[in-house]
Amino acid sequence: MRQINNPVASLDHTLLTLLGNAFDGHHDFGFVSCERPVNVAEGVLVLKKEKKSEGDCYTITNIEYTDFVHKGIEDVGNPYSKYPANTNILAVDLETVEELIKGHPFPGMLVNPKALFEAVEPDGATREVFGGRLETTMQNVADELHTFVPEGKKPSLRTFVCHGKRHKTLATTKRTLKECKGSEQTAEKAFYDRLKCHWELFSDRCGMQLDPLCSFEEFLQAGPNYLIHYIPALGPLYSVIAQKIRGGTLSKGSELSLKIAELDVENLALEGSLLIDSHNALGSIGDNGLLLYGENVGRCTLKNVTIQNKGINRISAVNYWQNEFAHTERCVIVLHGNAEFYAEDVVIRGNETFDVPAGHKMSLTASGKRLEPLDKPSWRWCYSRGSDSAIVLKRE
């Protein structure tokens, strides 16, 4: 489980690591955590110990920031708190929790006094007082998942926590820049943090040459010096994406949008905008309207391809984090159904759209453009485990 307002929660191995630990350790409830800046409006994770008649019991649980004073927590540290953040990325054994809430339907009840309200005194005078709402926090169901531990024994808890780097784990969108003094928990900062993750992936893992990411202040003033977007199905593991995209260059101001899973790119030189859109990225849609996973997907191969166009129109009104901007020129590859696109040793200049119908393969080489029928996939990625248990891809 994760909150929809955290756009970096599904990057790389975060969710897979969380689920792997849950199954491997036979845990009922798990948290993903990371560093927490002091005084931000985020809950923290603690190891809770209680003395009961049966003995000492332990659990890892959450304390909301609105409850710090009541719980006696002092948020000290510089710049990060000594308490790790609760990111609300959770692993949950649903059967266990469904049974548990029958006896504890309202976990983590608290009063959250967030705003000032006008109150009327008995004499008719008015004054401002803090008012709030009654809350119950789903993650505090962990309070009831305690483990009794005999003295001198190492505990094996029903709860657990995984720790990740903050910029790859938590970038929430709770307010706008106009509503707060800093940038934490704003949509703009969350988008910037996601760009930072993409820079690490394409520069450090894929081996592409691109300028360092601009500062957050420069991003606010002039926009990002590049844009990268891809769907999770491309990986989501960085190690997998790095085998699908190898080398190349991404010039300043360029945009790369990859709505595709079956992709093979080597030595792409991009100056401008490239958008690849596979309408069937994961499979086909059945008669019942549900997705059918399978090989009926779009595929794209780019080898030693140079793309040059004017890209994003940065003079017109733009809102990058909402994906609201216009293009002066762009290269677009649209794949319908099981369509394929293949390009090698070519330069694509200006405003170009390659629209490939289902059941066809379009090839673009030095000898020209060709469209031919396709009755089955011409290639696929085959996955295996290497000697170090890493996932290895092989094109067949």
C-alpha cells in the first residue's frame, strides 16, 4: 500500500524489497522509512516496548507529528531528525489485519488541531482558538501486532521496517509553494526529486551523457534542463532499465518520454523531444474491458539513432509537474496493438510522427522507410537469474 501523492514510491526496488522482506520474514506488517528533516509534518517510526503480565512485548509502530508532545518526543537533530520517517509505504497481510480490526476498528485515534477557528465566549465575545479533526491512522494497526519476547531472547517481530534514500522514497505533494515558506512537501519539489532520480538512473546506470541536473532554484525560474518520463513497466528495477537503454547522449533542454515496456535502445543521441507511446504497453484489452497480460505489446528498437528537433516551447506558458506544455517540434513514435518500430544508423530531424498500425513493423534505415505485416513478435526480452541472483536480460 502507498499514498497516491508520493510519486517516487514505486521507483527502482523499493516496493519489491518491501514485499520480499515481508514474505521472507513471515511478517504481518511492514514499513518503508527514510531520513526525516526536523520539524516537517511527517510521522516517525519507533520500536515500542510494553510491559504486560505475560512479559515484555515489542512492535514497530508509527507516531504522528501531531502527537509528539503527548508522547514526549523532542524533534531534535540537524538537518535530519533522529527518528526515521513513516512514509506510508506499507506491506500488509490483509487476512491478519481484517481479523485484527474486528476488535480494534479505530487504530491510532488522535485529535489533529491544524487550523484556527473563531469561538464565541459565554459573554458573546469572539476569539481565535485551535480546532481540528478526529483522526484514525491505518498504520497504527501495528500497535496490536506486538510480539512477546522472553528475557534474553532475540525478538522476531511481526512488524519490520526497510530503510531507503529519501529522494528515492518520499516526495509527497501536500501543499503549494505559495502555502509554505520552504519547499518540502510541495508538488514542485516532489517533481524535482523525481527528476533527480531519473538523472541518477540515466547517467549512472544507463551510461548516457547528460549535464548535471539544475538546482531547485534554477528549476523554479527557468524550468528543468531536461525532462525524462517512463512507465514503471519499463523496469521498474534500475538494473533492468539499464539493460534496455545503453549509452547515448541527452542534450540540454531535451525531453524523453517512454510509455513502453519492450524497448531496446543503444547509443541514442537526443537533441529535442522524443515521445514513444505504446498503446498496448503491458498487453491487450479483452472483451470484458480488462487488461490481458501477454506478448501482444508494442516494441521499439533504436540503434545509433540521432534525433534533432526544437523540442519544448519554453516561451509559452508551462507547468512541468502537471505535464502542461507545448512543443515547437517533436519526434513521436505511436505503436498500436502489437506494432513494432525499428530504426538504425539514421538521423531524424524536425517534426516527425511515426504511426505504426497493429500487426505491422515499421523499419527506418539508411535505405529508407518500410512497413511490413507482422503476425508474431520479431523479438522479445528473456529474463534469467545470473550467478549473483541479479536479473539478466537477453534479446531473442
